[in-house]
Amino acid sequence: MGLGRFVGNGEERPRTQPATSVWLKRGVLWLLAASVVGGALWLLMPPSQGNIAPTEPAKLALASVDPAPVTAASDTSVAEAAGLDRMKISSQTWRRGGLGSKALVTFTVRNDNDYAVKDVEIVCAFTRRDGSHLTDRSRVLADTVGMKSRKTFARIPVGFVNVNADQAKCSLVTAGRA
């Protein structure tokens, strides 16, 4: 018997509630407090998915590479650059990864050329919520997109991104014939 149950004259004080009821009420109160705090934190977090700039076929820095003539002394062949006028990114989204510091881009490349392309290079421009430019990140995809087809690249890491980045717009830069 604990000392807290005795009244000053030595009589035992009757319990008003069983111990399980007290623990249950405390548990419900803690659960309610945790859900209120969690909901408040969720409302304070800025949305980062779905805030993608609309995509339109953009022609950025079309690389016109004049292949150097192959001489008898060199055995190397020069890769031909593919025409980007018949290629575009048809859909794109982005999200944060790596504790919010890395940008993961998901996009679909559409190739309407009569030949397959490889080594597709993309550049993604990141902007603030007000539209001001923050940074650019580029990536070369060592994969092949077949002729007259499309290919989806899922969660491609394009690099570290500023914490204030809210929107992303990716464009094709170069590609080579496969």
C-alpha cells in the first residue's frame, strides 16, 4: 500500500477511478496533442510537388557540331549530333530527395526522328515561387530512345537545388545518334 492512499487519521481513502482509466485518458490526451502538433507542422510545410512550369517545345542551344574529318592516323570515329527539332519533353514533374537538398526529375522524352538517339542532355532551370531564377542543373542520360517512340525517365537526380526552389523547367540540350 502506498502512503498517498491514507488520510491523516490512518484510514484508507477509497479510489475514485481505476488506474487503467487514468492511463487511458492520459494516452488520449497525448495522442490529441501529437495530432495537433503534426497537423500544424504539415500546414506550415511549403508544397513542392505539382508546381511545375508548363512545358512547351523549347529549342535551347542547338549544338551544331561539325565532325572533324577522320584521318588515317586516328582510329576514332566522331559521333553525329541528333536534330532536336523532332524531339521534346512531353511531360515532367520534380520532387525533392536526399533530405530535401537534391532534385529528382521525372520526365518523358519523345523522339519523332527516323533514328534512335542516345546520350540525351537535359538542363533544368529552378525558380522561386515569384518566378525569379535560382539555378540551372544539367544531366546527360546514357540511355537510348528508339526512333518514333517515347521513353520515361523516373526520379533522375539532377543535382543539389536551393531550398527556395519551387518550380522547375527542363529542356533538351543535345543528343547523339545511336
